[in-house]
Amino acid sequence: MTNTKPLIIPSFKSEDEEANWLDRHKRLLEAEMMRAVKEGRTLTRKQFLARVKSRPVTIRLATRDIDTARELAAEKGIGYQTYIKLLLHEALQKELRANHRNER
């Protein structure tokens, strides 16, 4: 183990503030992630899936959209289905936040 203090991520008032902080601390975050991997503090895919409840769904998507997802996912080094799930999750969270703002 190293004697480097772990990086503490603060709370943010906005997504812009968070994005700016993450951008400024990118190298420290990467180093922390590598330390976590070396120390065994990360989850395997199997461990993660055991903690997250999910169920299979069948959905028809345009071939062009699937091809685009495959291309973008490959650039990020992840599978296209994982990429689509990430996009869907982000879109749902954004919509949920927008709905909550409109209710106020």
C-alpha cells in the first residue's frame, strides 16, 4: 500500500461545477483508480451485477442507431449494450431531474 492520501471528492452545487472539478483532478482520479485496482478495492463485473438488480428486456432499435452505438462504444473501450444502458440511465436521470424542477 502507498502512503498517499485518498482523493476526497466534494459535493457539488451543479453538474458544471462537478465537471470542472473532475476535469481539473483527472490525473489524481486516474491514479486513485489505479491504486484501487492494485489494492483489490474494485468490483468485478460479476460482483457489481450481484449488487444491482436488473432484468432482461427486448427492444427493437434502428440498425443505424445500433451501428452508431457500436462505433462510439468501441471508442470508449466498452461494449455497445453497456454503452446503450449508460446512455439510457443518463437520459432517465436527466428527465427525472427536469420533472422534479418543474414540480417546484
